[in-house]
Amino acid sequence: MRRKALLLCTLIACLSCIAQTGNLTKDMSYIFNNNIPLQGRVLQTPVSSDIRLVNQMVIDHDMLYTSFSKRSNSSHDFLFSFKIDTIGNRLSLPKEYFKNKGNYYQIYYPRLFYGNNDSLRVVDYTGGNIYSIMENGKGKLSKDYLVASSRIRIPFPLTYYSADVYYLEPHKYLFIGRKADGPYEVLTARRFKDSLEIKEVRPLFVEKSHSIWDINQGSLVYNPTLRRCCYSYWMFPVIQLFDTDKPNEVVTLEFQDKQKTPKINIGADIWDRNITYFYKMVASKKYIYALYHGEKYQYAMRKSQTGHFFSYIVKMDWNGNVVNTFKVNKYLQCIGVDNEDRFLIAFDGNNFLYFTHP
């Protein structure tokens, strides 16, 4: 009886702790034992042979917008759109954006997001300026912006970095930014007539002892209906979910036993010395899709060349419940999903691949 009473008291204490902090950790390591093989078909396009690294894909109805660096020019990223032709298995009508005469560009690191009325917008993630896209492929500079050196009303300096941007309401945005000496953070920016107000939502790290920015890079997706953020880490087998109005109540999904997770090696070659876990993440209104590698880059490349590497796509709902885990016999660089969850498009370093999924 005493033992049962002790166990009951311990359980009540644990539940009380969770209720007070709002934090919850789930062991998700089992999900890789039960996966669904996914076979894609190649979408032909003449541009793919010159693509070095795809950084983003946005599927808007029957159009694919993608930002990538080229093998012939890796000094900056290029923004293209294609029409998705599933009957002819190709990406047709390529169109390039933000290009001026003489091969000069308006912005060099474009990242797409949806603005007011679900219209596509572009942010220069190294500067924070926001652009709309005109019919001629040029960008029109918006009065809104995300970071600034003057006219800025915040209690701390920010670097010129703004990624994974989401429109909240007129002149207000959610995005990932970084203090000059701190970790990545989820921030909001609101433009007033002559100033910019930036507020902190939540810093992004798994452990405070590992809170430096370079090891906490990852991907952020946001659900405006739930006001919920989901963040996946490159160098930790971890995904976190939290609401913007309750940022201290975090659900942490751990996809590997902590005892089996190698310590992070910090140094100049940090990307080569450490395992990449969740490389990219995208979302629809209903589901989140996280691209998982679980290997050091050089090992992944060797296995990929011999056909022995597998990428995993973890599909889960916005409460963090895993629906399916897909297994692809390719090293996938990037993924995109249509908003109705009908199909995925991925890039494997050589080709764009089209996947229909259950």
C-alpha cells in the first residue's frame, strides 16, 4: 500500500508540475520503425541541371515558386516560378524574378511568404525589406520592413537576418530573427508611421547550455488559425510546438533517445562535423511535413551515391501527433506541399520529384 501511495503521490506531483509549467515532452523515437515507402516521379525542367541547392519551395495552386543557388553562380539565390504539369511530367513556363538589366538583381536572397489576402510576398532575408511581385517579374518595395538600423524602437540590437516570415495583420509580421549576441528568436515586427516595434515571442533553443545561434538553426511554420508555431532543429532531433499567446507552454517532440544523441561539435566546420536531423519543414492548413536526414552530410552523400540513403518525411497534425512517416530512397534537399495536402514536390540534387501521398 505504501508503495502504491508513493507512486500515486509521485504521479500527482508530475502532473501538477506539467500543469504549472505547461511543458510536455513526448518520445517520438518509435516512428522510424513504422514507415511508408514513397516513390516519386521526375518532373522535367531544363533549369534543374544548373541548380546547386534549393532553399525554399512554395506551391501555389498549379505553380511552383522556388529559391535556389546555381552551380554556375553560387554567389546568391535566384527566384523562379514554374507551371506544374502532372500530365506531361514537367515543370514548364520558367519565369525568373527580380532580375534587372546586366544580370543585376534587386535582391540576392529572396524568401517567399503569403501576405494580405494570400498574395505572395518576398522578403530579402539578409536585409528585412519586403516586396510584392509585379507582372513583369520585378519587385515593388513595400513600406513595411522587418529590421532596421534607425527609426527602430526595440530594447536590443538585431542582426540583418529575417527568415520564415508570416503575415499576421496589416503592418505586422511574425518571423525568425536574431540578436547580435543571442540565439534565434521568434519575433513580431509592427510598422508604425515613423518607427518599427519588435517584440520577442520566444527564443529558440533546446537547452540553455546550447543556446548559441549557429547550432539552433532550423525551420519555423505557423498556423494563423491556432496561432501556433512549430520549430524543427537541424542539429537536434527535436521539434517544438507553442502558441504565440502562451510561448512558455512548449510541447517538445524528441525523435531520438537523448542517451544516443552525440554531443555537438562546435567549430568552423560545424556543418560537416555534426549530424543534420530536421533539414526542412513545410506545412499546410492541416498538417506539418518535416524532412529528416539523421546523418552527417558527407556520410549521407556517400550513401546516396550508392543508393543506400533514405530521407524521411514526418507528417503530423498541428497538435504534434504523427500521422505517417514516409521513407524516400533519395537525399532530399527541400520539400514543398500544396495547401490541400494532395501532393508533395521535392528536389534531390538533380531532379524535382512529384509525390502523391495517402
